[in-house]
Amino acid sequence: SDLPASGRAPGPAVPLALAPIRSVADWRDAILAKLVYALGRDQRTASDRDWFEALALALRDRVVAHALDSDNLTRAAGHKRVYYLSLEFLVGRLLVDTLTNLDMTGLTRAALGELGADFERVRAAEPDAALGNGGLGRLAACFMESAASLAIPTCGYGIRYENGLFRQEIRNGVQVELPEDWLAAGNPWEIRRPERDCDIGFGGHVEQVGDDDGATRCVWHPAELVRAVAHDTPVIGWRARHANRLRLWSARAVAPLRLDAFNAGDYLGAVADDVRARSVSRVLYPSDTTPAGQELRLRQEYFFSAASLHDILRRHLAEGYDLSRLPDMAAIQLNDTHPAIAIAEMMRLLVDRHGTAWNEAWRITCGCFSYTNHTLLPEALETWPVALMERLLPRHMQIIYRLNADHLEAARAKGAASDSLQASLSMIDETQGRRVRMGTLAFVGSHRVNGVSALHTGLMRETVFHDLHVLHPDRITNVTNGITFRRWLFEANPRLTGLLVDVLGDAVLDDPSVLAGLRGLAGDPGLRARLIACRRANKVALSNLVGEQLGIGLDPDALFDVHVKRLHEYKRQLLNILEAVSLWQAIRARPAAGWVPRVKIFAGKAAASYAQARLIIRLINDVASVINSDPVTSDLLKVVFLPNFNVSLAEIIIPAADLSEQISTAGMEASGTGNMKFALNGALTIGTLDGANIEIRDHVRADNIFIFGLTAAEVAVRRLDGWHPEFSIVASPALAGAIEAIGRGTFSPGEDTRFAPIVDELRRTDRFLVTADFDSYAEAQRRVAALWRDRDAWWRAAVLNTAGMGPFSSDRAIGEYAEKIWHVTGLER
Ligand code: H53
């Protein structure tokens, strides 16, 4: 977006100023030049971090060249762009991603070698960009990579959090949160874009210019302005086909220093405005599926939505288009309700700033926006108190009232006239004080609303969005999530990737459907032997890490049973650890009964304020320390909790997993994406019929996955009927024994009440139906052990898992968004 509207700049695709890299020596010199001239470091004393930075800067030059070229092509072709608005982008490290997509990994290893630097250490020197909590943020990162790979002109918009997701330490079994300062040493990937900065208002009052129905021009006089400061990170697609940008906003005061106050000696007062403004981009909220419900969070949401829309309209007008054409040129995707306020902001900009008539403004808005819903958990569907909205965003509140009146009137005209229907359809929830339902605003202002798995989309239609769905039956659609195979297969598991290329040819790197060719080879002993060797090497690598970090020795030939994801009661890490306790008790009772040696591996962070989830972490760690030091069971069972789960740790754990735990209460996990990463790498899933597990079962086939437990429909019935966990506990001696041991203090010597909140929850309410599913889960675990003993059958199933996962590529998901929702194609060259 830096060239005149006149169209494509003359000249070659990659600017000539950037010397082509023809040899290791060329590349070595380019890296060295960055080390010396951009960083001012000496080759002889450079640290791994210095080399990482030099390498990243050298790579960035090349990626930026691609990004400029992609921009020029997009503009010249008058091609529609996609804007992905997300409060989270869980990017992780970018070095290997960039090298992979530029096909420069081998060259770089060699060049660093000549410079006396070690590639693996340099790679590890990059901090994880943890600008997200879990699935939703990682999905956004996968989507950015896939959009670039499919050459779909896309700009991601989000917040450049000073401190991303906290760093987790485990001290005496307890989670401790420490700030993550990923920017402390600077970020070589990003480029400041001061010409794109803009000011965002909050508070103040509204001046009525026309009639008083809120549908004509008004002037908003904010009481406060915060400057949105733009930072771009280029995102290169597979085989460098295309490059997009991730534009992240940080906040600061419009006038960062009050010089008069400073000169008068009031050093704190002089910067108070700036400190206040910067708080907007200071921290990522640690909530995952529950909103923090705080004013600062609403400020964050409006801040980045408004800055992004300002940028989108600026670009559209600068390219010479009329606003009426915005839906032809811009598809704006709301990733969950967090940016839903953008709908009211778009109306404000069109009506108040550009003088567009109300109905035309609404046509433009609905034509541009679409919304992805990622959860049906009632506590996670955002609502904001009307009073807070009126104070912080007075003009937006007026606009929402007016939109709501139009929406309810249209519903009445279609027959939805009863008080109860009108109350259910309203953007204002009157049941718990007056609150704005952001999901309803997002639904009404979007031309398409999608769920993230077939089950979830069905439940959207039947439950939370039922009445809106009846009103707009064509609006809800499904796009099952996906993952980028570049990161989660090629980069995380180069051994398996090499094997797949040997067996299926290079085409597997470009076309995930080629994986299906493995089906015919599922019984091939040669392939099986190579797969086993590759998994074993990955398990040795993980065992080494566990040894270094926790001092626990693992047997790489044991079954690695892995449960890694955010800690949440609905994800039921508790079910898993209860089963581990019961297994331990069973082994102790009959040590010589021919048990399959197992390692239970857990990792995941709990929101700092989520007491029960933190206590589950403590239980896992306390159970681990008792079991791991039991000489009777030590060769048969180990429990490991790896601290500080993040993208980079996932890249090590997943390729080493034999069994993938996807055991949420059915109906509660919208999709899951970890489930896809494991199955792609050949782990077998033990899981409920929840989220995308159902589609994974359909593709890997029911014989190759361990399904157990209540279905979503059965869960709903149990809940309606009133659920009594004591019956399940009485009926299951194994479950009763495990709960008893925890309640008795077996894992908390001297403090038998430590886990009382967990034991009480299980015995009294059991909201997540852990006890209802326990026996079925334990039985499925026995099926797992039986299959593991039959090595041929196990590895056949593993092959069939990888073979069936082609459809779960995020390229497929992005292709569906492009076709069904955004109405955009990839850019042709
Ligand atoms: O989004 C993932 C899903 C997953 C769901 C997750 C999610 C968040 O990470 C945060 C908020 C939210 O509403 C949902 O829990 O099931 O796979 C991506 O769609």
C-alpha cells in the first residue's frame, strides 16, 4: 500500500536492489552484513541471539520484497482483499516457518556453519510470539499462513501486546505466572509504519446534527484519544507464492510527554497519559473461553477494531474506489465476537464521517462483514453492560439501538412478534441488567456466520442462535477448522515428512489429498518399520527434554499418552488424571499382570483467576510425584507435567505422541485443532464425539480411533434430567477408589483437604460429567493397551490416521472461506 493508485509499479517481481542468493557464500555474506552493519556486532563474539537477529533481518528483506510485489499485483489487478480481525494471533516462532516457505533451510544451515554459528541454537534463540491463549489464536496464525500460501490477498489485524500469554513455572506443583517479555530484545520481523498511525477516541458526547432517530449524521466528540501505532510483520506463503501482512497495533498517548509538568519536576504526572494509553496494548487477557468482562478489554476490542477499519477505508479510498464498492473490494472476517464492535464503527464511519445514507451504509456493512463463532459456552458469549458502552462509546450505543430497532421490526414483519421472541432476538439482553449481546450484533451485521465443525454448527442452529437462524436460514454455514501442514508436519516432524516424500513423492508437499495414497500401504512392513524408527527418534528427543527439564527418565518404548491444551474443566484433564490414579492402583494390586508401559504427558496453562483449573494442575503434579517415585510401578507408569506449554513446545511434543487425548464433554469443544495436529502426525486419538473429533473419525475411519462416552445429545438429556454423580461413583469401584485416594490425601500427605474442591465437585455437581464418562473412558484405555500390544495393528491404524488427515489442512478451510464467505480467489501471476 505504498505505491500510487496508478497501478503496478514497473520493474521485476523482486526489486533488483536485493541481490539474488545464488550460493551459500552469497547468503553467508548477506547474514554477516546484517550482523555487522544493522546490529553493530562482531562475528567473533556474536551470541546465538545476535545470529538469530541477523538471519531474521536478512530473511525479512526477502519476505518484504515479496510482500511489496504481492501488494502491487493486488492493486493492479483490482483484486478483492480479506481482512482478518482477531484479538489473538498465536504465531510462535517465525524463523523456520519463513525458511521453509522460502526453501532456504539447507542453505541457511550451511551459511551459519561457515560463520561458526549453530543452526539449532540460533533457532532456539527466537522467543515465541504468544499473542494468544489457545485454539482461537493459533487458528488465526494457521489461517494467515494458508491465505498467503493460496495467494489470497489478506491483512491480519490485531494487537501488539507488550506482554503476551504469561510464562508458566511449576513450583511445588503450583502454577506460577510470570510476565512474558518477548519484545525485550526487539523484534526483527516487524516494521514500524508511522504513516499508518491513527487516533482512536473514547468517551465524550455526541452532537446531534440531523433528526433524533440516530440514523442521521452525528458528530462524536470523544473525551480521550489514544494513538494506534502500526507494526507490520510480513507473512510468506508456501513456496514463496505470495506474501501478506499481519498489522498489529500498539497504543500510546497522542502527546506522550507533558513537558510543562516534567519541567516542574512532576516526572510521573508528565507521562501519566502515556502510561494510561499504553495499558490498552499492555497485556493479552488470560481468559480463553470466558471473557474477562473488564473495561480495559472492551477498550482493547474497540481500539484495534477502529484502527483496522480506519486503515481499510483509507486504503479503499486511496485506491480510488467509491465507498459503495467496498463489499466488492473488502471481506472483513470477525474472529469471534471480540471485534464485533467493528460493525457499529463501520456504520459510524459511513454515516457520520462520509455522509452515506443509513440504509446504504447498512448494505455496505453487511456486505463486508462475516463472523466466526468459536464457542457456545454461555459464559463465553460476550455481553457488555449498556451503561459501560454508553460511557465509553456513546455514539456506538446509539447506532446499536437503531440497528436493533430495525432488526426487531424486520423480525416482527416476518412473524417473530411475540414478546419472548423479540426479547430473545434483541441485541439488548434485559435479563441480568441491560447488556449488549455482541454475538447478536455480529450475527445481524454479517452476511455469513460460521461455526468451526459440523457438530458445532449444528448446535449453533439448534441452540444459541436458533431464533436468529429461523429469521435468517441461509446465514449460518460451517467451515471446519484446519491446521497448516507446513508448521505442523513439515517443520515439526521433518523425519515423517521425509518418509512421506520418499513414499508418496514431492506432490505430498503441495497437495494434502496425496496423503490418502498411504491407505494402500497401511500393511506394508517396510513403511511400518520406517515409521516406527521415526516415531522413536521423536520420542527420544522428547524424553531428553523431559530429562533436562524435570529430571525424569522416560522409556521411549513406552506408550506416550499425551494431553496438551489449555487447562479447562470442560477439556477434562481431570478425567485423565483420575484414570491414571486408578491405573496406578490397579498396577500396584497386580504388578505382574502384563501391563503396557505408559507415560502420561500433560501440559497446559490455566487462567490465573481460574482456581479450579489451577488446582487440577496441582493435582496432576502431585499425582506425578507420588507415582514417579513408586518403585512398584516405576517401569510401567510415569506421569509428566511439562511447564510452559506454547507453540514451540507443541512442535516437539506432538510428533512424539502415540496417543492423543481429546476427551472434552461432548458438545463443549467447538472444534479443537490439537486433535488434528496429533492425528496428522500418526497418533491415535482417544476421544469423545465432540467438535472435529467426529469428522476425524469419519476420515480416519471408526476402527482407527478410540471413541467413548456420552454424545452431545445424551449430555443434554442428562443435564435436563438433573445429574447425580453419586450413582456413577457407586457403580464404579475403580472411580470410587481413585476419588477416595485423592480425598484421603494420598497425593497431598499431611494436607488431606488440599483437593477437597475437586472431590466435592465430582461428588456433588460434576458439571462436566467426568464421573458419567469414567467407565467408558477406562474401557477405551484398555482397548488402547490391547491394540498397542498388537504392534502391526497399531501401526496400521497410525498410517491410516495420517492418510485420512488431508481434509484438515487449513488450506482447505481457507479455500472454503474464500469461496463461500469472502467471494475471493487467489491472485493469478
Ligand atoms: O477456538 C478454537 C476451537 C476450540 C475453541 C477455541 C476458542 C478459544 O481458543 C477462545 C475463545 C473461544 O470462544 C473459542 O475452544 O474448540 O478449536 C478455534 O476455533
